[in-house]
Amino acid sequence: MNRLLQLIVAVFSIFLIVGCSSASTTKKIENESVKDGEVTFYIMRHGKTMLNTTDRVQGWSDAVLTPEGEKTVGYAAKGLQDIEFSAAYSSDSGRSVQSANIILDENKKSDLSLQTDKRLREFNFGSYEGDLNHTMWTDIADSQGKTLDQWMAEGISPKDFANSVAELDKDRVKEGENWPAEDYDTIKKRLKESIDEIAKKESKKGNINVLIVSHGLSIGALVDTLAEGYELPAGGLKNASVTTIKYKNGEYSIEKVGDLSYIEKGQK
């Protein structure tokens, strides 16, 4: 009788262990499924600044938003106010931080602290920083044996633009006085590292929306990095425009680039 009782207890214990193990495995799979979510990035270019208005080169150099710049970002903020963001990032440049905070202050569904990442900065133009755009553009055209009008009419990709400035800057930059201009590979590397890190981190929260505020050329370079050959809007990305990119299981898909509909929605 004792031996039979011991057998029954042993069999019951086995079933109990197997059942708990199965339940634990099922719960683990469910949790992993929840964490492996789709991230929708809303990537906005900062608002118009004083250096934009005076037509100065503005990469790593910085300026505050103009009243018109604040107003336009405010419209975009109203257009985005019903989107629930689970995280918010910007470059560490003041114009991006200022723009991101306007978006977050207006948002009705998110209560977030802004996180900054210097890898989301604009291109660095080295010794051309703060100079007139006309000067930099003319130097690029001259280096290619073209007039400024010819060069502008032909257009230029973010890659060729960055590499042209980086090459010209080698003969201009003085060590210790300024950071040398970045070539395109350097820019692509930091942008890709940033978006990958954010995507992997935030996807663990499930299906979510993430706000990023960055810069016109950098957003264009990011799109080109994630979808090589993607045709960017003629004339570049407008201030406060929004580019939406989705991330799922290590893959990115471009939804919209330079979307102005949130500004238009906020104006109504």
C-alpha cells in the first residue's frame, strides 16, 4: 500500500512539473511576442531658425527658432497631438530640442522626458559653419568646374554634397579651431547606429510610436541609408515636415517623406 501511494505521488508530481513548465514556456513566448513590436517613427525636421532666415550654413552650429519657426512647429504639434508617443528623441542641437519640446507640450496623450542623441545632429560643415550658404555652394560649383547656376540646376544628392564639402574643408580647416567637415560615410554610420539602437530598445515595448526631431539633410541621409536610391523631395525637406518610418524585426520601411499634412491639420 505504501509503495502504491508513493507511485501515485510520484506520477502526480511529474504531471505538476510538466504542467508548470508548459505554462511557464507559454507565458515566456507570449511575453516575447509582445516585446517584439512594430515601431512607427515620426521624424520631424526642426522649425525655422535665425540662421535659416539669414541664409547661413547651419550644421553643428546652432540658432534658436524664429517666431515664425515656433508658430509652424506649433501647427505641427497640434496636428500630432492625438498620437500617443512612447518615447521622444532629438539631436542635442538647441533648435531640435526646442522643436521637440513644443511637440511634447502640445501632446494630449504622452507624458515624456525628451532624450537627446548627438548622433542625430545635422551634417558638420567644418570651416563653412556660420558662413553664407552662397559661399559654400559657389566653392562646390567651382570645384566641379561649373557655375553656381549650373550646379543648382543639376541638383546634388546628400552623399555628393557631404563629400564635396568634406574635400574642400581639408584645405580650409585649422586643427584645434573647428571640427573638420564630415564625409557621407561618417554621417551615415552615426545616423544608422542611432536609429538601430532606438529601434531595438523601443520595440521591446510592443507596437508603439516614437518621436524623433532631427535635421533636413540628416533625415534625407537616413532615408537614403535605409532605402538606398529613394527619391527625396525636390528642394529638400521643409521645416517641421514629418517623415514616417516603420521598424519590425530588424527591417525598416519608408512610409512618407517630408509630409506637411500635420502642419496643415494644425492650421485648421
